[in-house]
Amino acid sequence: MGFQPNFLYFEPRAGARGGEPYIHAIDEKILKVEELESIRLKDYLQLDQAEAAKSMGISQPTFHRIITEAHRKIAEAFVEGKAIRVEGGNYVIAGAKINAPPRRMPPGWRGGKRGRVLLASFKS
């Protein structure tokens, strides 16, 4: 089961009390693609940890470390009003051919800045 994120940047907006329509985040948290995948499997699809780890082709302890770090980053961004950028990490997009030319990423993608992008996701 492969997943490629369609949205790579999330920025906080001002509250309902008015003021500026957008808060321009001074700082941002980098959420790796595998961290987003762990959130998608465990929290969005509601798989148990064993199923989610198997889907990603990793051990349960590794899955636990990945999702714990993802939750910490998201919580920090929400509490401190930071933006969240999805980029980097170690992953493979399911079904990708190893010798295939790299795909062009959507505008705003800064792949390779952090982590190693292999352009493939997790096992199904």
C-alpha cells in the first residue's frame, strides 16, 4: 500500500478573534514522509501498531519510534504555532521501478534538503 502526500506544507492561521488573516510562521517543523505515513496508517486508517509496522515493512519498535516522533512534532507545531513541512526521510514509493527516472515533485518540494529521498514508499 503506497501513499504519496499531496500536501507538503501546513501553516497556522489567525484565530476567530480577527487580526491578520494569516500568521506567518517564523519557525517550522519538518515531518518526514515516513512519519506522515505512520500517522496515516495508525491514526487515519486506524490500523493497530503491528499491522501498520507490517505495512511499512519495519519492526514494531521502529514503528513506535517513528510515530512517537511524528506526534511530538505535530504537537509542538500546534502548541507553538509553527508551520509543518513534509519532506525528506528514508522511504520508497510502492510500485516504483528502481531504475526509473526520478519523478518531478510538486511546486514547493525541496527534496534532499533533509534526509535521503529514495522515491519509493512502504510495502503493502
